[in-house]
Amino acid sequence: MTVAVVNPATEEPIAELEQAGVEETDAAVARASRAFPAWRGVAPLDRARLLRRLASLVEDNSEELAQIESRNVGKPIAGARGEVGMVAEVFHFYAGAVDKHHGQTIPVAGGVDMTFREPLGVVGLIVPWNFPLNIASWKLGPALACGNTVVLKPAELTPLSALRLAELCLEAGFPEGVVNVVVGKGTVVGQRLVEHPDVAKIGFTGSTEVGREVMRGAAGTIKRVTLELGGKSANVVFADADLERAAAAAPYAVFDNAGQDCCARSRILVEASVLDDFADLLVKATAAVKVGDPESEATEMGPLISASHRESVGSFLDGAEVLFRGDAPDGPGYWFPCTLVHASNDDRVAREEVFGPVAALIPFADEADAIRIANDTPYGLSGSIWTRDGARALRVARALETGVLAINSNSSVRVSTPFGGMKQSGFGRELGLHGLDGYSEVKNVYYATEG
Ligand code: NAD
């Protein structure tokens, strides 16, 4: 069966792809299994060299990759270029990490005790449609650096950049079978990877709902899993913050990627004493976000990924108290304007992941109230704190139940620092040296030297 891949900004098909089934998935796992013994035996610095070559090839082909990503996801081209830049950085980083992730010797009686970092074997990597190439690289980099072979399953809607990356892997010189890409449905290819007895681990990024399925499916073979799931992060603005700076930044913490961002700070918590002033500043900043043609260099926000997703995002406005609704092109394309609503933390728009350009403004009374509201969610992925009081910033940062935080900034993701969630946003960490822990297992060996 073939499926059309569509440009969400034009609704026009840009490719037609054959969908793999269970048989093709099994064949990819078999190829990865056959390639594993030789790949784990490749000298660390040779593995590093291949990753470095891949990083260079991503740089050499960055414009093509950015164009693919922009057309397939509807990303503004400037943002897509930035994302491809990060992909190259990720491969450079893990090339440098290959020989710096090692075991220890531990003092014991009667002998020598040592630990080894062993690769897991074949790992299944399942990624979503919002940052297809970026998130694939966060998993591929550490998996390959540790000596695993991989089967990567891109999202149904956005398979194109993963296929191009697979070609670049071959061009870089990775042996055949080390990197495999299988295009198909989550409930077919993804589920088969999760249940396959020869897959040692699943690195999954996607919704919390599917994350639960992955965890259930992995139980049958006690498969290792890393789950990077949904979020409902808070942007906490105290009255003593630089309000102009906080308001200027806030739209980009939720409307980037049209709000289709697991780190979106879609709950903007504002100290009640400055709510009106902040709301005025926020409306002005939001009205300035440039929404339109992803091919234009100036565009900051493109369309949503699909018609059905647009419908789902729109449903969050039923009965909502709308503070601001921006402009968006009429169509074709799955457009949705930047939208701000007043809400309480009990409203649906504040409890569920909208995954679109809708932010809820929620007042709080004081520091304790801000912490209570921010933590009153099943999720725990990201967040920001805006204040000029350094001690308060750190107090609140320690109190928030979230894996990634920024103080006086929107920042969430950096190549060298750990990224991942608490609570129902998942577990395990990607990026940085922490990312290597999820793709290796510690083996302990005791060597008796006496008696
Ligand atoms: P999704 O959960 O629908 O799909 C993610 C991937 O899982 C896709 O490749 C899909 O084909 C596959 N899949 C679907 N059903 C499956 C099954 N039964 N078994 C195995 N695989 C299956 O998510 P999406 O709609 O593609 O992406 C949006 C979601 O991803 C949001 O919830 C977002 O917050 C989350 N996300 C999280 C992070 C993070 O790092 N925490 C980053 C990006 C996106």
C-alpha cells in the first residue's frame, strides 16, 4: 500500500511512499541483528570517525534537509535550518563522546572489580512528526556511539528526512545493516518493534497515550524503554520580573513550531498583581508573531500538521474566554492563529496538551501558589521562571516537578545537556553524556587475584 506525504502549508502531495508491514519490519530487525556483532567490534575511534563524517554530510546537505523538513512539516525555513544545524552538532557531540563513556575500577577485597559499558544490541527508535530529524538524531547519535545497530521508524506524516538521512549514513560509510529506516504505521511497524524479541530497547518520543502502549508492549520481553512524552509546561512570571522581556519571549515559548512542541509553555502563570499589565504586553508581542508562508525567511510560524489536528486544536476554544486571536492565512494549508485565553488551571485547555498555538493565562497569588499550580498537572517536561530574585528563582526551580527548566529564558534543549521528563512526561534522558546511559548497560566483572 502507498500513502501520500502532504505539504501542510499547501495541502499538496509531495511524495508517495510504500508502507512497510510486519514482514519488512522483521527483515530490518534481522539485518540489524546480523550487523551488530561486527559493529560492536569496530574500534571506538573508527565509530567516532563515521559519526563525524555523518555530521559533515549533514552540514554539506543542510539546505536540502531543511527544505525537506520545511515542506513536510510546514516549518518556517529559518527554523528548519536551525534544526538541521543542531542535527550536525548532535552527531559531532556523540562522535567526541564515543571514547569518553567508559567503565570504572572499584576497590574490593581479593581481586579487581571493573565495569564495562556494553551496547544493548538492536534498538528500535520511534519518533514523532513535530521535529522528525532532530529527535531521530538525539537517539541515533548515542545509540550508534555505544555500538548498537538501529531500526528507525519515522512518523507516518513525516518520513522524508529520515530516508534522506539513511542515504547519508551509507554515504558516510556506516556498514550496511547498522542504520535501517522502516516507513509505516505506528500500530504496525512501531508495535512490531516494541514486541519483537530481537529488539533490545525502544527509544520512543511521542504522546503519553502511545507511550503507555509502548510500555505495555515492552513488558512482554522486559525490553528497555526511554519515553519522551507529552507536556503541559508552565511559564511562571513573578511581579518582580522584567515584564517586558518576559512578555516578549513568552510567545516564542509556545508558538514556535505552531505550538506543536512538547516543551511548549502553554500555561502562562502570572502573579495576579501584574496580570493586566502583563496581558497587555503579551498581546502586543503575540500580535507581532509573523505567521505565513514557511518558505519566506521572515516567517516565524507555519501551519499545523494536518486537518484533523487543526480540528483537535480548535476544540480547546469551545467555551474559552479568548483574550487574543491573531491573523492566519485563509488557505489552502492547515492554518491556525496564535491564540491567548484566560483560564483556570482546572479548565481543559490548562490540563490537556493542546499541541497547537493556544496559550492559557492563569493568575497566581504568591510563590507557594505558583508552585502549587505549576505542579498541578500529570506532566513534568519543561518550564520557565521569570524573576529578578535569584534566591526565589532557585527555590522555585527546585520545587517544580519537571525535567528541564530555564530561568529568565525560554531555552529547553541543548546538545550537551540532559533532556527528558518527570511524571507522565516520561523517563530516561536524551542529549548530553546522559544520553549514552540509555543505550548501554553496565556489566560488572570481578577478577580474583589472590588465593
Ligand atoms: P504519537 O504518539 O501519535 O506517535 C509517535 C510515534 O509513535 C509515531 O512514529 C507513531 O507512528 C508511533 N506509534 C503510534 N502508535 C504506536 C504503537 N501502538 N506502537 C508503537 N509506535 C506507535 O505522537 P505524535 O502525534 O507523532 O507526536 C506528538 C506527541 O509527541 C506529543 O504528545 C508531544 O508532546 C510528543 N513529543 C514529546 C517530545 C519529548 O521529547 N518529550 C518531543 C516531541 C514530541
